Amino acid sequence: MAPQTLAAKVWREHVVRRTGAGNDLLYIDLHLLHEVNTPQAFAGLRAAGRTVRRPDLTVGTEDHTTPTIAVDRADPDAARRHQRRLMARNCAEFRIPLHRLGTASQGIVHVIGPELGLVRPGMTAVCCDSHTTTLGAFGALALGIGTSQVEHVLATQTLPLARPRDMAVTVTGTLPAGSTAKDLALAVINRVGTGGAQGHIVEFRGPAVRALSMEGRMTLCNMAVEMSARAGLVAPDDATRDYLARTAPRDAGRYDGLALHGDDGAAFDREIEIDGTRVLPRVSWGTNPAQSVPMDGRVPDPRDLADEAEATAARRALDYMDLVPGTAVRDIAVDTVFIGSCTNSRIEDLRAAADVLDGHRVRVGTVIVPGSARVREAAVAEGLDRIFARAGADFRAAPGCSMCVGLGEDRLGAGVRSASTTNRNFEGRQGTGSRTHLVSPAVAAATAVRGRIAGPDDLSEA
């Protein structure tokens, strides 16, 4: 057999049968659900008289529309309340475990999956959310799927899919001090573009990737979809083993996939290399994640872009963002800061923000939303909540997607400019007319203190 990539090996082990027309029927090891995109799938099951084939391999949570100000806060929106009632009803009827708001294991679906020990190397996982790619940090093949596919997986525990191509992103060297997985993700997307990995499963490799914590790898794989990757992967290693030993110690005998890796000489359809030593903290200036520059950079001038399509997109982005070409990044004032989302809401992210905020006061409204109830509990145990309070930041009582997607109460108004640790800065992503700059947790915290885009080192100069 010819040398195979990591993705090819995982895929091969899950093929139930070839379906023709280039599709394979894959067995799915884990199916994650949330309240927004699932009601139609359950309605389809009822209409067809079907049941859920493997409720024991299916897990639900409430996250996208949940209130975050207080666990017991009454949601004023009837549609959101109805969505969550449907989720509870569907999971109860079909015997699916559900982590409801207010329970000790509730949180953002891509956060609780790993922390509950549900995700293991070599498995297949799906969820009705594009950022399911996050789980590829464990060497799992994790795919975002649509509503009709959700129904198919619920009914059969399989999914017909065409095999994506393989892409390797190798990051050499070591990231400089102060640079994070979020900065690396933005640098890769800036390099390849938002469509650069379309139709591919991306394997992130190299010493800089290996040096990332598991939480950093989750951030990197989370944003693989922002360059249109079908999935992102990091081969499992000792860091993976240590994480799993903490989150699911009783399942230690099920980690056979820890030895899983691609073969030497395996061919990729596309390969790029990034010099990790040149990855500096980055800030997005436009309306897609590829439009970013280093912290010490300036807003680009569309006239300097050789590609006319890119220049046109830049002109539209600058108009929407109300930015002038040539403006220094550090001169961009913001109205608010958001720290959270499935990209950057884990305990490591909150620690990074607290390290910066400690001893300072924020100048703009700053909302910090933990990714799960367990993350919040850990933050309180470490005293991070007290640091946030002294700094004047609003550390929310309940976890959820919050201001990332703006489906709940937390959203920005038209013209409001934010520094955000989220994954998308599309027009209106955080609220109609809102303007979003994507940053790491440390940069977000420093920006909150200065009231304009800033890095932690800028605070020592104040």
C-alpha cells in the first residue's frame, strides 16, 4: 500500500461501503448537537417514522442562543425560548443526553466535547456547525454538516461523503514570545486566502504546531474552516495523551489512536510552509479573516494590491469598517471588547486575558464569556473572576456562544467597533452593521485597557 496521510488513514478505517459517484459511506463515532440547526432534523425523523440509531453516540448542548448574564435569566425572546424547548423535547424523546443551561457540564459544543473526554484520536465526529473542525486537534476527523445530514446521521450513524483532497500546512521554527495559535491561524489564512483550502482536509504539522498546547491546537483547527477547509487535523502525541488523561482518565484504554500519524512520503495535493519565527501578533482590518496585518502594521491601500478582485474586496471592506488606508493599527480606537467563542474561551485563554488585565482598568466595555461551566468554575477557583472584576470587565455567569454569532441577547449595534477573540469578522457577524477586529485574548485584553488596538507590551509603555 502506498504511504498514506493521517486523514486518509482515519477515512479508510471508517468506510462502511463505497456508494458510487465518488462518495463513501462513513461510520460516525460521535454526533454533537446544539439547539439552532437541529429541530428540522428531528421533525424529519418523526415524519418518516424513524428513531435515532445510536443515542449513546449522540450528545446535545444548549449554547448558541443561551443568555449569559445569569444562568436563571429569563430570555425575553420567544423564538429563542422555543428553540431550547424543542431541543429539550427532542433529546428527551430520543434518549439523547443533553447538557442544559445551568448544569455543570453545559457550554459551547466545541468546548465541552473535548473537556468531557468525548473526542479521541482517530475517530470521526460531526456537528451541525462549521467550527466542528476544532476537534481535529486530537487527530479526529471532525466535520461540520448541514441539517439534512444531521437527520441522516441520527437515523443511520453514517454519512455519505466525497473524499476531500489532502493539504499540509507545515510551520517551521518556534513562534516568537507573545505570538499565539490565534495569530498563527490568522497568518495562515492571510497566506492562503479564505478559499485556499477549499475541498481539502488540512493537516497542521511542524515544530511550531507541536509546541502548541492542546488548547492552542484547538484554536488553530477551529479556524481551518475560515480558509474553507473541510477539516483540520493535528496528529496526536504526548500532549494529546496528557490532555486525555486529565479529561477522561477512566477511558485510557480506548486511546489506541494515539499512535496514529501519516506515513513518511505520503503525498499531499497541496503543501505550504510557514516560517513560525515570523508569525507576529495579528489584527484583522477587513471583513474576512484573511484581511489581517501584524500589530505594528498599517491598514493597506487597495491600490497596492495587484489582484483586482482582492482590491475590490478591500475597498468594500474599508468602506464598511470605516477605515482609512495607511492608518496605523495601534491608532484604531474600539468601542468594546469581547473575549469568548469556541475559538478563545477556554481556561488558557482566560488566563492570558487575566495576566494582561491584572493591575489595570478597562477603558471600554469588556465582556468575557467562558466557553463552558467547567471553564468558569476553573476561572473562579484560580481567582481570575476577581482580576476581571477589579479591571472593570464583565465576566459572565453563564457560558455560551454569546457575541460571537449574535443569536442571543449579546450583540453589537450598527457602527460599533469591537476587538474580538472570535473567528469571523464578516459584515454584521456580531450584529447588524457591527465592525469586528479579530485578535488573540492577550491583544483583546490590552486593547480593552488602552481603548484602541494594543498589545500587552504597549501597557508597560503607558
